[in-house]
Amino acid sequence: MIDVHAHFDDERFDEDRAEIISAMAEMPIRFILNSGSHIEACRRTLALADQYDFIYAAIGIYPHDTAILEEQGLGPIREMLKHKKVRAVGEIGLDYYYDMIPKATQQKWFHAQLEMAEEYHLPVVIHSRDAMQDTLSILKEHPKNTGIFHCYSGSAESLKEVLKLGFSISMGGVVTFKNARVAKEVAAAVPLDRLMLETDSPYLAPTPYRGKRNSSLYLPEIAKEIAAIRGMTPEEIERITDENAIRMFGFGEK
Ligand code: NI
């Protein structure tokens, strides 16, 4: 199984990080795409990628931290993108849920990081919250970019737009929540070649671990739920989503 979105650099793993990462390797989780969100998280993500063969890096600044880009620009991020285990620019995007950073600032740096990803020939990992229409219209201006919407939270209707842009989605713990009607609809509708699995650890642990600290150890719960929705076996879902992730991110290649 492959977890295409997690944050094992997070301080909630400071006490037992080595232990939990070796448990995941033994499970076995084949690959993890650990995602940066702010500068320090990106540095820690690269340190994990250096330390563990099966951990790869997504490097980028997410919408709530774009203020730092106003001060420093993308120079430090560009430096980090040269690392051989960086397989995506992310997570980047728009978040209108909290009113922390002006929309115009978020949009400016979303554009800039999409252009940077194109220049480095890397897919992008999109974070989009309460901002689906603006996310889609910005992506339409960058037709050469490809990638995933992580923790896809849009409707089955918006999914059609996402697919038309050539993007895939990854689904996490939310699909296992009892009242997650829209997520279950999306899980039923998404073409199998556009689906990947993620945990977003330490956030969004699936049922029956909801509310606890999440890790890739719980990834099977997500595969199980999607398999049940689609009338397939968890093994089939795992095999197909693994293939999709390897095709997009080149895990296992130098
Ligand atoms: Ni995340």
C-alpha cells in the first residue's frame, strides 16, 4: 500500500517517530509521500526522505503560510526541489475556510508554485478547502500541470471538472465517517485509474480510530471502505491505487 499524503515530520510524532515508521515499513507500507506545508516542515520532510528509503518528499508552501513567501520568495523552495527524492510540489492551493491570508495573496503564490512545478517537471499536490471554483479556474490557466487533489473534499459534480483537467484525487479517513455522504458518492464515482489513498497523518484518522493521532498503519481501513462501496476487494483497491501512485510519482526510481 502507498500513502500519498502524510506529515510524519509533525511534532505529534516527536516521541515515537522512529518506532512508528519502522512499524509502517514492516506492515508493509511500500512508499509514503511526506508533504511539506511550511519551510521548516519542508526541511524536516527532506531529512526523513534522506533517512528512510521508502519515504519521498513533496515540497511546497500551503496557503496559510504564503506570508513567508511575500518576504523570502521561492528561492529556498527551489533549492530544496533539487533533492533527488522530491517527487511533487505540494501541498499548495487555496484555503478560504480560515480568514488568515488574503485570497489575492494565496492566489498569487498558487500561480507561482504551479509555474515552478512545471519548470521542474513535477506533479503538484493540491490543498483546496472551501475554494473549489477558484482552484479549478486557476488550474485551467495552467494546462500543463498535473497532480492530485489531496483529501478531495469536493462534490461528485466538481470531480468531473477535476478529471477533465487531467488531475487525480486521493481519499483519506473522511470516506470512512458514517455521515460522509459526499465522500462516499465520490468514492463510487471516481474512475479507478484516477484514485489514490492517503492518510494525511497525523490528522483525520479513519473510523474506528477517529479523533486519535493518525498514521499509515490505518491505511487499510480506507481501502476497505472504498472497496465495500465499489463492490471490490481491498486487495484490488490497494493494487490499483499503488499502480496509480507509482505512475505519477515514480516511487522506487532513482
Ligand atoms: Ni496535508
